[in-house]
Amino acid sequence: MLPPIDICHIAQRLDELGEELQRVSDESVEPVEPTPRALLTGLERLLDVLHAADSGSRLDFARQIQQTTGSDPELILEHGLRLIVQLAELAQRLSLPNHALALERLALPLSVWMLRRNCELPHPEPVVNALARLANGLRQPEALVELYGLMNEIMDAIGIERALELETDNPARPWRVLLINRAIVATRTHQPVLMEAAFQTIVEYLPEEAPDFFREGMGQMEALDYPPQAREVMQRYFDLWCSGQRLH
């Protein structure tokens, strides 16, 4: 299930997850630093600031953030994502893997909520990781279509060319991961229109990855018995990129 793009939802989930995190931390023999309470308090204050600023236009939002914090919205988003990552890592250290996953997923609603208010996302790793985790857990076509839409929204807000330019010095290449995962999600929706759009992005912006992607995709068509409309699209791209001169 996808999280709603809502600040109040994020705050509610933090309350629910934080209670168990703090309990396990309190019972831990080894001291835990930073404490869950410190990280949760920081995030709660940040969400309060965002909620209070969200009362006027997008320009008013940025101005209000500046007046309240002395920082640009982008820095506030970066700080929020950093706190979420720290909480997820802390949950892992406390042997709470499900809590870690749930916390990691909160990077998605926070990022999209801020992007919808004209905020930039210079370091997308947390939200790309959250999208990948969500994609792995979704099965219903409707949910996959919704996830595909959120992936599009993130890419449109940043701009694919600009996003890929940011990766020249980043070995993890999160935007490349996002484009690949977006194409996988499109395939799993079984909707040819979404597959076409996502595949075209792969061949345009990641041509060196295209042959392997479509070769693997054809293998999945056979292994998972995809419907004919999905097979037709994958077969067409496979024939174009994995045969003849495309192999050389």
C-alpha cells in the first residue's frame, strides 16, 4: 500500500513507529546514540514548520520557511530526509527490520509533498531507495500504476536531463536506478502505454543499458507468463535493441 502524500500521515506514522523504537532502545544493554527520541523530536519540529508554512501560495511557502528557519526549503527537505535515514538505520541496529522499512518509505511522501511546493531534491538517494522498496512489495496493478505516477512526478519535477547531469560524480547513480525501476514498474502494470513511455526513456537516456534491460525483460515475459499486450511491447524493443547491429 502506498503512503498518502500528506504531512499529517508522516507525523502519525512517526508516532506509531517511534513508540516501539524508543521502548527497544530503553531496554538495550548498549547505549544508543543518537537516541530515537532526539531524532523523532527533530522530525516532529520540522513537520510542524512545514505544516505551518503551508497556508498560502508556493511563493509564500518558501518565504515562510525562510522566515521561520533561516534556511531554504531544499535544506529543510535534506535535513528531514537525513533524519529519516538515521531513524531507519537505528531501527536496523535495534533489530527492527520492519520498522526500518516503514521509516525508509516515509522519504517518499515527504519528498513528493515538498516537490509539489517547488522544492528541489539535490540528493535523491533516500526517495529512490523508498520507491524501490515499495515497488518490490506491490502486486496489485492499480497500486503499481499509482507508483508509476509518483515516479513520473518526481522525474518531471527535477527534469531527466538535469537529474542525470547531477550523477557525473555519483557512483550510485540514483536517477539511473529510478529510470530502470520505473520501466520495471511499468512492465508489471501490463499497460502498453506506460511501458512504451518508460522504455523510450531508457533508450533515449540510458542507451548503453537498453540491450541488457530488454534481454532480461524478455526472460521475465517467459518466466512469469505476462499477457500478450505486454509481451508485444517487450518483444518489439527486444528485437530492436538485442538483435542485428545493436549487439555490436
